[in-house]
Amino acid sequence: MKATKLPQAFTDLIETGDYIARDDLDAANRFFDAVDSTLSSLCDMPKIGVARQLSDGSTIRMWFVQGFERCLIFYTENEDEIMVLRIIHSSRDYTRLFDVE
């Protein structure tokens, strides 16, 4: 199984890393490594993420970045792939981003 980041997830990743780097470059590097490690874990066990039902009936999953638990990865999964939709801070209103019921 592989993990694919959608363009918005890639943008989220870079913006979060840049924000962290303003205060601590080493922490930003650890963040990028943690995202890679977390995605690897999700590829091994894709159903560990908490399922969230969208208003259109589809389901997305949510899991935290290991070591940066306030950063959340939102994804869908199938037999071959984890599709990363967003990587955002938990203080954001993700229900508005995804139209979660």
C-alpha cells in the first residue's frame, strides 16, 4: 500500500512545516519525518484512523501525526492506497472543511 498526498495536503504539510521552522528548524525537520512515519503506519494499518461520516454519505478517516498530536491527517483508503486529503492543526474547524455530520 502507498500513501498519496493530494495537492492541498501537500500545501498543508509545507505551510505547517514552515510555521514550525520559524521558531525551531529542528522541530520542523522532526515534523516532516513524523508525517512520513505516520503515513507509513497508516499504510500498514489504514483502519486505525477514526472514521468521520460526511454529509454526502462518504467516509473519511482522521489520525494524528506521531509526536505532533495536535496535527491531524485526514484521509481515505482503499485496498491499494491511502489518499491524504488534508494535514491540519486540531484547532481548526475541520467540520467546516469537510462538511462532517
